Amino acid sequence: MKKFAKKHLLTIIGLFVDATAGYFYWQQVVCSSGSCAITSNPTSSTIYGSIMGGLLFSMFQKTIKKQYDISGNNKSG
């Protein structure tokens, strides 16, 4: 679990930061008609914010590309 959390740290941070931002968006932007899909209730705006935050922050993660030589031995690069 620690290895997973360390590998996906930016995505996890993005989930929590933008879930909070989504909740505050719901709180500040009031949809009086109730027909607004995202801002009509706090659950949907929080989930939407966490998904967008996870996707946004995951773009900045570095991935380790593995290179293979002709003999098939793995070289990290």
C-alpha cells in the first residue's frame, strides 16, 4: 500500500485538493433552479472535482520508461 501511495502521490493529492474545491464550488455557486448537473448537490460537485483533480495532477507524474537491449535484458533508463 505504501508503494502504491508513493507512486501515485500527485494523483492522490489532486483527488483531495479538487474534491475540496468542488465542495466549495457547490457552496459558493448556488443553482436556484436545481437543474444544474454539477452544482445541484454537494456530492456530485465533490465527485466531479475529485475526478478532474486526479486527472489534472496525474498529468505531471513522471513515468519510468524501460528500455530493452537486443538480447532482451531489461535496462532502466
